[in-house]
Amino acid sequence: MNKINTYLFSNTLKYIIYNIFLICLFVLFINLIEISRILEVENQNFSNYLILSIIKIPSIINETIPFIIIIAIAFLFRNLINNNELISIRNVGKSIFDIFLPIGSAILIVGIITLLLINPIAASLESKFDKITNKNLSNMYSIKIIKNNMWIKNQVDENKTNYIQLSNLDIKNMKSNNIKILTVSDNTKKLILADQGTIKDQVFKLNNVTIFDVKKEKYNNFDILEINLNFTTENIVDTISDYKYIPFYDYLTHLKNLRKFNLHSNEISLYYLSEITKPFFLIILGFVVMGYSGKFKRNENFFKVLFISILIGFLIFLLKEIVTSITVSYSIPFILSYLIIFSLPILIGLYQTINIEIK
């Protein structure tokens, strides 16, 4: 990498880092206001709000990284043009495509870091954030899927907890076979075995039940047993389907689990595909913004140029959302939808860049 490429590469990273830092400060301020409204709890000190605000930062970076790239590229080219550096670089025989190579490399590295590092951290911290801000609800129940079994921790009250194992759950009818429930309280520990069970209206109705009292070493048989739950069937479906807590390396596992319970949707698949292809999408965004920013005139109103750059990025993002919605609604093949999402911005960027090259 020669000196010019090194200069462009390092400056691109510098402006991206600057913008991430500014976004973090802005988000921190907004989150402090929002979180204080959400919690609405007395005797909460400033440090608690600050910690919760910091927890949200990785998620915000993951969501706003496209606009961070847009602003960074706009700032980069403003300085290159105002300092006559772009002209100097072009005079030594560098084409606009040569100039974008180190810039695109820097964007690619940022995109890969976002996917491999920010994405898992954001998923983990987002889960913690929701557990803290919805403390009462999160303490009532939790759901995990291990192989073909669903495990539900159901906090009945302060002294009693049910640990429920459901095998081969029919999510549509909320029926399960070979059910095991461990009930733990201060004074008792019971194992409940049932051949079949159905969840309806926050009641778990069990058939052919055997209850073992572990401490007393006794058991009883029942034809029918009803257990009250503090969650609904909708809570189960929403928890399984929720993808914002899933890091990129668990996407395939989550999709397999959704297919097992017939909850797979194109919307979730497209979201995962969008996250995985984000590094390449960022490069395309940078290419389009460079094609426009390269037309700056020295000392031109930068805020006008910045506004148009952000507008271009927003329109590309809007195109992506519209194509995604159409794909989900009309079951259009993913390859075709992503061909549209990627190809149109590339064509726009090529058109703008070629115009700069000709001039």
C-alpha cells in the first residue's frame, strides 16, 4: 500500500471513528432521557441510568452504521477537496476508482468488525437491557430451546418455581407429549410427569399425570391436572420468534428452531441476510456517496452537500425496506430481491463516478 492509499485508508477510518464517537455521545444523552421515562422508578440514581444508556450503545451503532459511513465519507471528501488534495491525487494518475479502493477497504474492515464484534455484543446487551427495564416480566418466565425440547422457567411466586420441559411441542395447538415439570418451593420438591398437555388461557392442562414428592418419597396418579401459568401462548411464540437477541453466529440454529415449531418467516430470514451482508452494503453506500461527494466544489456549502448525501443514503435504505416488504408479502426469491437492493445503488454510484472521471 503506497502513501496515498495509506493516507486515504487511515483518514477514512479516522472520520468513521469520529462519527461513531459523536453518535455515542448523542445516543447517551437521548437514552438518559428515554430510560428515565421508561423506568419511572423512585430512588434511581444517575449511575443506574448511565449504565443502562451505555448498554444500548452497541445496538445503536449496529443500526446507525450505514449513516455513520455516509457522514464520514462526506467529511472525508470535503477535506480532500477544500485542501486541494483530491486534485493532487488525480494529477499523479489516480482514477476515482483507484481512490475508492483504500476507502472501500476501510469501510469493509469496519463492516466486518460490526458483524463479528458489535453484532454479538449488541444482541447480548439488548437482552440484558430488556430484562432490567422489564424486570417484573422477565422474572416471571424464561424460555430456552435445547435440541427438540423447550424449557420454560415459570416463577409462580417468590417461593415457588416450575421448571417445565416440553417435548415436540405443537406450537399451533399448544400441545406437547412426554411432559416433565420440576416444582421447587421452600418446603417441597416435586417431579410431575404427564403423557400429554395443552396450554390455553394461562392454564396448563395435563393428562395421565404422576406426581413424585421427592422429599417424602411418595407418588400419586391423576387423570387430569391443571397448573396455572403467568404467561400466555402469545408470550411463548413472541419469545421464540424474537430475533433481536440472536448474535449472527446463531442465526442458522435459530432458523432451524423456528422451522421445528413452524414459526419460520421470510421477514426473519431477510433480517439475518441483511445483517450478514452488511459489510458489502456499507461499501456500496460509501461508493454512492463518494460519487456524489466527489462533485463538491471548493468552499461549497458543506451542510447542503451533507444533507443531500444523507438523503441519498436514506433513499437507498428506503429502497431496501420497500424491496424487503414486497419480498415478504409476495414470497419473491431472496436472490432477486437482493439483486435489486445491491444493483441499483451500484448503478447510481457508477453513473456518478463515471461523470467525475469524464470531467
